[in-house]
Amino acid sequence: MLPDLGATDLRRGLEALKTFKARVDTLLDTFEGSAGGPKKVAMHTLTPASFCGKGEFAEAAGLHSQYETVHERITSLSKSLALQIEAMQIAVHGADIGYDKLEDDLRRRFHEIRTQINDEIDEQVAKAQSDQKRVDHKQAKAGY
């Protein structure tokens, strides 16, 4: 049998959810406005010339390639984090008012975010598998 929760306990739980939601909202606002926010991270790029000037320098080109890879991953992580915080914000709101009372546009947005994050994960897994196959092929070709 379920314990009998009094109105006081329900109010306390509701207040805890509201406090948590306020913290998530603040976190999202702070994150999006910070230097680590998706828009600002995406704006910070370096050209190959930043590493080697106008001349040809193979090591500098390799360094730039690695920089681009890291920058792409950080940008992706930043966007994913913002999406996950937004999804948490919607989930907390839904827990606060009840899922049945959650507006259709918020439900739709929650599922869009979930689908987008799952698609990004699938892309990353496929890319990692492809990269691993390439490494395995190079190693096999080199006789490792």
C-alpha cells in the first residue's frame, strides 16, 4: 500500500521541483550567454594560415586538421549540452504540472530534442566505426 502523502508533503515536493526548474532555467541562460555557448564556440575558428603563414608546412597542416576536429567536437558538445538542458527544463516543467497538462508544442519540442540527440549519437558512433576501420586497414596494410 502506498504511504498517505499529506498536502504539506506535496507542496514541499512541488516547491523542490520549482526550485530545481529555476536553477535549470538559470543554468541554461548562463550557458547560452557564456563564451562556451554554442553560438560563440562556433564563431571561434582558425585558418590553416594561422599555423604556418603562407608557406607549406606539413606539420602545421596536420595541426590545423587536428584543431578542426577538436573544434568540431567542442561545438557539437556545446550544442548537445544546450539541447539536453532544454529537454531537462521541459521535463521538470512536465513533472511540475503533470504530463497530461503539458502543452503540445513543449511535448513536440521534447521529442524533437530527443530525436536530434539520438541522431547525433548515431552519427558519432558511425563515424567512430568508420575511423576505426580506416585505422585497422592502414595497420593491416603496414603489416601491424
